Amino acid sequence: MFFGSGIKLDKALLEKVRKYSEIAGYSSVEEFITNALEKEIAQLEEADSEEDIKKKLQGLGYIS
């Protein structure tokens, strides 16, 4: 599945997203993904510095 910005999701991941977005009552996969990203970004925005952001991303497993 492609999104406006060219984001492509693995088929297996997309199926999981579809499943859980339905269970959670979202109106669409896009709404579920948008909400999930907004929550992650909100956590990062609470950081006081770039170093704090890097530590949070490392803790989440996004960077090593």
C-alpha cells in the first residue's frame, strides 16, 4: 500500500494494521497509522534536546 508521500508497507505488516485498526474501531487503515504516528511523535516532542530524542529513538529500537 502506498501513501501520498511514497510510504510502502510490507504486506504482512499491512494485514496486521488492517486487523488491529478494525478491532480498535478506526474508520480506515490511514486513520490508524496517522494516530499511531502522532502518538510516537508526541513522545519525541517532549524531549528537551536532540540528544534526548536520540536516546528515546534508541530505546524504541528505531536507531542503534
